[in-house]
Amino acid sequence: MRAQSKELQTAIRAAHAAGAITLEKFGELSHPEIQVKEFKDFVTDVDKACEAAISSIITENFPEDSMLCEEGTIITGTSGRTWIVDPLDGTLNFIHSFPVFSISIALKGSDDELLTAVVYQPVLKELFTAERGQGAYLNGKKITISSRTDKESFLIGTGMPFKEYHYLESYIGMLKEVIHDSAGIRRAGSAALDLAYTACGRFDGFWEYKLFPWDFAAGVLLVREAGGTITDFSGDPDVFLKQSIIAGNNITHPLLLEKALKHFT
């Protein structure tokens, strides 16, 4: 593994700090610590504590950078660079003591290119990292996307609509076709982890309609640095425009894109 930049070192330190906070409360969250943000969308005191820890570490080291965080921390800097943070991706899992959640931190450059990515799964102590042009890594070991080409062996990740029902029929239509063209589907509940798992070949592909930048920014760089392809549902590589994701290798990405073009407009 190459020498890490200050940006990556800082993101790793911030992710570990947030991870420690999650482990202190995992399985012991009380009802007053859980609040409803909006319909079927929750936030906890742990989300907020993680965000505070991450933003503090990053702003201490890069005071001129901007920040965009899920739980409302927005800092407008002068550098043109933006840190995009999900302090606890998979909050509902966390609330239910389901051990699938992550911390996601990405840095977007002044040229709108993703520069740095960290996705940390604290329960398993799995740290996924990437820097532009430097490859992707899991706990310091280089990772690559799946090389599987037989659709009957594909394991595909997805995220199901749970708040917006107007595209449910389109999703179900696509899901039916993917079920026929794969060995199995998984819906883990953390898009950041889904993309990290695609980057390291655990998933052969992933798709989800309508995510937020903090859900996918770090995962996008991980997949691309691992040799994968990511676009939106129309095939556009600028996923920040429409915020829908298709990720995979040179077989699974075209397969999922074809189905998305058929069922979504």
C-alpha cells in the first residue's frame, strides 16, 4: 500500500473516532435517544455525536474545506473542496441492534472529482479506503471488483424504496428481472457498505434508485478505484446529478443498466 496522504489519514482517524462512539452504544440505545426526522427516517444521539467527532477532526486539519454532512453540519470553506459525510449509514439497523452499519467519509475536489474515500464497518473492524489513482484497499490490502461472468452465480446488492412509493412498481419490475439473472439478492441497509462490498467483490453488482451524496460518495470512489463501473440509471457517470446508482463489473453493470433503462424513465 502506498503512503497515505494527510487527507486520507485524517479521514481514517475521524472514521475510527466515530466507530468507537457507535460501539459504545451498540445494543444499548434507549428510546429517548431516537428521534424521527421525517416519515420512516430516524436519527439518534449517536448519529449526532459521530458527526460532531468527524467534523471536529476534519475542520481542525483542513479549516478551509467545506463540509456536507447528513445530520445538518454544513461548513462553507474557501478551498473549493468538500468533505461529504454520513456519520452513521444504516441508522435503522443500528437502532434494531442489527450489526450492519458504517461510517462514510469522502472528499470531493475543486474539480468535482472524488479524491479520498473511507468506509468503516466498526463491528467487523473493516476499513475500506481509496485515493484517486491509487487503488482501493480493505485493511491495507488491495481489493478489486468481482471477476464473475456467469449470471447464475451473481450476488447482487440493492436498496429498496421505503419512503417514496411512486416508483415502487418500477423497482419491483426491475427486481423480478434481476432475480432471474442472478443467484441471489441482498438488501443490507447501508448503501456505503453495499458499494464497499461491490468494490471488494463480495457483491457482483449493486443498484439503488435515489440516494443522497453522503450515502454514495465514498463508495463511488472505492468501486472505481477497484476497477468497477458506476453510473446513474441513464448511464451517465456523473452520479451526483440524479443520485441513482448502478455499480458492477463489465458484465453486471451493463446487465443492470439495461434493466434500469427498461423500467425507469
